[in-house]
Amino acid sequence: MMKKFLTGLCCLVFIMSVGCNQSKSQQYQPPTIPDFSFKTLNDKPFTRADIKSGKKSMIILFDTSCEHCQHEMKDIGNRFTDFKNVNFYLVSMDGKTEIVKFMESYGKKLYGQKNVTVLTDSLRQFIPTFQPTKFPAMYAYAANGSLIEYFSGQHDVNDIIKAINR
């Protein structure tokens, strides 16, 4: 009796773990820029309506302590001229002080550029709204707001450039 119970329990755990892994890898990504409400580093509200029209956009969720985010931000900064026709919206759930330190250290080639907006998500809306699976989470959008490609985790900057230039 105990053997049947343990066998059944093991099967149940296996089935649940496979189901959880599939749902993470096949997670739905919104096909267009979803509605959101973040704040600029100056505490001004920033919503989907504030995204500049007529240009492609990259929305990037980063964590200031994430090494992959640090490398990705440096790589994008080093190739920034390849993104001259792209608006960047860099979003973090960390505090303003940490975000500024991160940008000064890893995003210094991006920080202060006219097509780069740094945003805070103190209400933690990004994850349930955009549904990322890893840091950094990068969303390349066409000028009309439709999703070109979602990048989960660190990627080669050349792949990002190819996607945004489609």
C-alpha cells in the first residue's frame, strides 16, 4: 500500500514539474506594447501614451545587481550608434539611487541620451504586465507598437540589432 502511494506521489510530482517547465518556456508575450504606469527618475508618471511614436522601441527590464544585465547594458552602449533610430525605455524595480549608480557604471554610454528614458517600477507592475521569464528582459517593438521580438536573458548584441532592424 505504501509503495503504491509513493509511486503515485512520485508520478504526480513529475507531471507537475513538467507542466510548470512547459508553462515557463511557452509563456505568453503581449503582441503589442501593453498598458503600464511607471515613473521617470524625476518622479513624473510615464505610461504607454508617453512612448514616442514613429520610431522603433526597446523596452528593457533590468536588475541593478544582475551581471547579465550589466553586460547587456555595456554591450548595447558600445554599439549605440547601431540603435540611433530606436527609443530605449530602461525599466528597473530597484531604488533610484541604485538605478543611477548602475547607469553611471554600466549604462554610461546610454545614460543622458535623448532617445533613452530610464524608468522606475516601484509598484512592480512590469512582471505581471509584460510577463518576462529572465533578467534582462528585452522587448523590441516596431514603430506601430507591435512586438518584433522578445529576448529573455542575455543575448549577443548583434542578434538584438538584427531583430530591431527587421
